[in-house]
Amino acid sequence: MRRVNFKFLAALVLCLLLIAGGVHALHVYQYANHTVALKKLVDDSKSSSNTTLRIENLRRYVAIARDDAESLAELGDLLVESNRLREAQLSLSTALNLFEAQGQTDKVVEIRRTLTDIAIRSGKLGDAEFQLDNLIVPLDGESDGVALADIDGKERLAQAEYRELLARVRIAQFRWADANVELGHAIDLDASRCDSYALRADVQADKLEQYPAAVATLATMVEQNPAVTRAHFIRGAFRVRKILLGKRDAEAAPLLAVLQAEAAQNASSEAAAAGTVPEPLSTSQLLGLATVDAQRALELAPDDQDVLLLAMQCAHLYRDAPDRAVAEAQMAAAGEYARRIIDNCEVRFAAEQANAEAQLRSRWEAEVEKRNALGETVADVDEAAATSLSAAELQKLRAMVFLPAVSAFNIAADVAMFQNKPAEAMHALTEGLENVEFDESLLLNLASLRITRPKGDAAAAGQQDEELSRLILQLQRRPESAPLAAFL
């Protein structure tokens, strides 16, 4: 009968243990080296402008280093930039849990804020509400609320932002009264937050029909921010949008009545001080309220495009004023504002073109350097073409820059017609179409001008035809503009 060789068995078991240990140690070593290599790859690609490459490197790294919260958060931010919101939410949620476990409050707040934006952009209002509930500090009057005085300056600004975001969620949920309350809290927390005032006034006027409250909200905004351009701009734009342009609509009548009362009170105060009896308010006086805001905003920011557009719109609304002298003066001012807006667009276009071509030049120089390092030639590449925008790219850039200023071209044309200068009106419209070629409002006004060409003035008609011919020739150079050229 054979006996078991215990020595051999012990040696075999020992050898197997040593082999297993060695294999495990090798695996740990390779795993660690692989992790380090991937981490180095991630760090090296941080300076790259290739977002897709950075995302791929981070995905490979976090698949191994699942507890690296910083990298998960960085991956989430890059996915947000790439508009891959679902993937970003998953990555950031994982990072959030890790940061919470580590007690890193600042990181938790930062990620919750980003997750709120993702939820709002994705239309997931419940998720946005959940994140905001975790960010918002209750105030006096709310459950477990704290006094405003107990919230420090920096935190108050953040809390005001969260309250405004929650108000926007409430608006999307059609909970107007709750949105009004949240916006009130945002204003209490940060009296300089002009967008909160604007949003609250819209909710009060359009949804809750609290017209006096809307007017009072904007008055408070200006009182609290007398030297802030946006405060005067918001109130002026509100008056134009809600009242002056909608005064023929029955729904605007209640709000118009509140504005009339406000203006009457101001007029009565001035009249009482002068010892006279105030006269009934005219349309021009009502328009003057918006004009005062526009002019004050212009004093604070003379070259702001939005403010110039508002001032131009206010001046243009005087077109049918009973006093012809006032109408002429205001229409001339509207024309000047329109020209300033167009000139500002030209300056911005030149700056945007220079910036774009500087980037092309930088890429060209990098490519030349790379090819020279490899001993290759660049003689086969057209340097001028590689460092300049194409005609199509220039036209696209022009349209992007000038699109917000389309109303300036239309008003410039209307001012010229008001001043009986049809050739200048044609020039304004053709100039607009050279920059934003398929804009319907410009086309309709141009067609109308073609129909009503000047009679009995051969010189004006000739100049008008010359302007139109120049536009048609320019459009004919581009195949996609041929139908428009044929129409004209």
C-alpha cells in the first residue's frame, strides 16, 4: 500500500501559493502602472482643445479609478460642454456621492449647481427642484428658517441665484404665485439682482394681473440700483413692450391705466411744486416715461447695443406724434441711433473676423512647425486660403453679428422715407440684406419700396435703381442667392 508523500504535497502547495502570490503581485503592479499611465494621459491631454479626446481618456481612467471624485467631476463638466447631458448627470451624481462621503461641502454645492442646470436643460423639473431644495437655506417664515442677517454676503448672493432658479422651475410648472414668492426672496437676498426684478414684474403683470405690484417692483429696482444701466434698461423695455406697443390691445388697458396713474402722480407733484394745475397726459408724455429710462441708460452705457436699440425704438415711436417738430426731432434721433447700432456691428464684425483668422493663422503655424519637424514640405498648401475665412464663412459671420440689428436697418429706412429720402431708404435696406440676406422684414420693406418708387424725381429713381442693381449683382455671385436676385 502506497503512503502519501506529505513532504511533496507540502512543497506542491507552497509552490502553488508562491505562484498565485506572484501572479497577484504582478497583476497589482500592472494595474497600478496602467492606472498611473492613464492618469498621465489624462493630465497630458488637459491642455488639448480636443474635448472628445479628453473625454475618452477620462472615461478609460475612471473605469479603473472609480473613487477619483475629481476626475469624475471633470468628466461630467466636459460632457456638459459637449451637450451629452445624460452621461454628464451619471458622472456628476457619482462624484457627488463621493464628495459627500469625503465631507467636501464646497464641491458638493458646485456639483449640485451643475446638476440643477442639467435638469433644467433636460426638462426634468423634479430633479432640478430636488437639487435646489438641497441648496436653498430656509428663510424666516419658512420651516426651520433663518434670519437674513445670519446669512453672510457671499452666501446671500448664491442663495439669491438658487431662489431665482427655483422661481424659473415654478414658472415652468405654471405655479405663478409660488414663483412670485421665490423671486421676492431672491430680491430680499440680493437687491442688485435686476433679472429677478424683471422676471417678477413679468409674472405679476402677465400671469397674476397684479399691475400696480409690477410697476412698484420696477420702481424699487431703479431706486435700489440708480447707477446700474440694466435697471433703467429693463424698466424702459418693460414700458415699451407691455404698454406702448400693446396699448391698442384690451388686455394691456389695466396696466396702461396703472402707468397713467404713475405718470399723473409724477406730473401732479411737479405741478404742485410749480403751483400749476396738471394737464391731461398725452401719448407723448406716456412715451416719455420709457424715453427717460432709455436716456438714463444711455448716459451710463453710451455704446451698449441693447440700450441703443431701446433708445432707437422709443424715438421711432414718436413718428406719429401730433407735434410735427417733436416727431421730426425724434425721428432724426432714431436714425442716428440706428446708424450707431450698425457701426457698432461693423466694429464687432471686424473684431470677430480678426479673431477667427488669428486662430486659423495659429493652426497654420502649428501645422507648418509639425511638418517641418517631420521633414515634410508645406508648398502644396495655400497659405492665404488656410489663414483666411472663405466667402461663405464671412457671410455666416456677418449674419450672426448683424442679425440683432435688423430692426436698425428697417428703422433707418423708415426714417429716410419720413424725411422723403427714398434713395437713402433703399440704401439702408440693401445694406441690411447684404449682411442678413434672407431676412423677411428687410425683403418685405424692400419690395414695398420698389412698388412705391419716387415719381417725378428721375435722379432719386436712378439712385434707387443703382442701389438695387448693386445688391442684385452681389447676390448673383452666390448660387444660393439666385432666387432672391431674380425676385428683386
